[in-house]
Amino acid sequence: MRTVYNFNAGPAMLPPPVLEQVQSELRDYQGRGMSIMEMSHRSKEYEAINAQAEATFKRLLGVGDGYRVIFIQGGASTQFAMIPMNFLAPGATADYLMTGAWADKAYEEAAALGKANIAASSKANGYRRVPRSDEIRLSPDSAYVHVTSNETIQGIQWRAFPDVGERPLVADMSSDILSRPFDAGKFALIYAGAQKNLGPSGVTAVLIRESWLAKANKNVPTMLRYVTHVKNNSLYNTPPSFGVYVLGLVLQWIQKAGGLKAMGERNSSKAKTVYDAIDHSGGFYRGHAEPQSRSQMNVTFRLPSEAQEKQFVTESQAAGMVGLAGHRSVGGVRASLYNAVGPEMCQALASFMGDFAKQNG
């Protein structure tokens, strides 16, 4: 078997111990003589998997009985529409803080369904930083305030979340969920596609405050109502059962590793290794994000020319490192350092970067 260093932005690397457990249970889950993929989602075995995943997710985030977690399909892209459909009433305004490509998509969907206000934006400087607090202009009675906690394409991240007062705070955390400690109790709703930090593609995790859920619009198609999935414990229809099973194992892996505090320390150290390689290259590498907004999950940078960027990606692949090409919309280089990416992989990348700069600078 050939093992590579996987820096893909998503679907992304999964923890090796999780993959090994999946492999061992793939054909015979707990002596049942069949795979979890073949089992009814109404079976007691799957219901236990689903319930444990919700409980572990809440435990890692430090939230209690006032919150529910659902596991549904459609990715973050469906959440862009579900949130305003459920919580943006006619005549009300939702505030959006614009930080990059994914914030743009969330805003555009809300604007197509109701009144959406750009409360702050860093687009004018190429989305190289998150908005400063003095740049944020919230509506007096926001239906909610939406943030994208981490932008995978631009490589910027909120280090501290904005103070929105009593307004409901909503976050797309698809690319940095469970990567560091934060106060989840400040949020009315958090959503995340699983394929970066939580598990395989096909699952979306949503954490929702029950008191806010009670205010949701009831005149929404059944499958697009949050209350449908909460009341049915994510089992209203056939769920992505295999994906939820793997997600549950990833949650257990995070818990065993020391929870969000340990993940945060590990990820901070990993990111520093790669950013140091950029900062100590004598200008050969140019980071996209301003230092105070640098993402710990997605390190984005440029080289002196596009030709050298292509050469960098080609040679890195030959060296066993995959997924380093920047997003097709912006080019450049991107190293995604999600939870499962090991420190040794970041060290290897930094070493490669140093050697490449010496040979081509």
C-alpha cells in the first residue's frame, strides 16, 4: 500500500485509526454478519450510533440540553437556503459578514429568499482578512447574523467571533468545526459539512438551540424544516448512515485525543510550521491572508510565477504530497491542515518548501 501526505481541502484526510476500525468492521458490524451500510436505519444498532454521535458532538462543544444536533444531507450549500427559509420572516433582515467565497454563496442564497444585509465585508482588499469590529454595521433587529468561521479558498479565519448582542448568531463552520475551543453557547445555529474535519462527504451536522427552533417558520417543505429532523432524531427519512457511523468514530477519536483544547494546540503548532516556512523564505512565498486573520486550517500562498506554482505542485506530488493546488478560482497553492493531518506531514511540507525555494529562488 502506498501512503501519501494528504493536504486535500475536502473530501479530506480521515484519522488512520478511524479508517482501520472502519476496515475491521466493514463486513461484519459487531457480530451482526453484515455491514453497517446494509443495516436498517431503524435497527437498534444504528439508532445507538446516531444517538452516541449527537451526545459526543454536544459533549465536545460543551453544550447541554438546550441544544440538539441533527445529521442530514445536502451539504452546507443546502444550509445556505434552509436557514433563511426557516428563520428569515417576511419584512425581517438577516445580516451577513462577508469574508470570502463561501460567505458570498450564503449571502446570495439568503438574498434570493428575503432581505439580506451585508453588515461588513473585506472584499475590497481581496478577502485577505476578516472585518474589524469597527467595520461591522448590524441591523437593529437582525433575524440573525451569519458568519463563515473559516474560508477554505482565501485561507482566512475568525480568531475571535464578533459580539452581536442578543441577535441570534449563525455560523458555517464546515472547514474548522471541532478544530479549537470556542464558546458554542453563543450560537443559535452552527452547521458543517462533514468532509473536512468530521468524516466523509454526504453528511451535514447542524447544532441548533431549541429555543430558537421554536421560532422557525412552519410553512416550509417538510424536508427543509429543521423541526422535522429534530423531532425524528435525524431519522425522518433514510439518513447517510455509513457517513454518520464514520463521523461518530471521528468524534470519539477527537475525544480520546484530548478534545478541543488538544486539537487547538495541535492545529496551532501545525499551522505555525507551515507559516514559518512562508515567512522565512525571503519573499519567495507570499501568504494571501494577513497575519492576524491567517487560517489554521487552510494555508494559502503564492510563488513568484504561475509556472513555478505548477512546478511546485508537480514536484510535491512526486514527493508524495497531494492536494496542494490552490482552488481553481484563485490559483496559487493551498495546504489544508485539518484535524487528521499529522504534525509530521506539516514538517515534511515545510522542509519541501525550503528546499524548493533554495533550488528555484
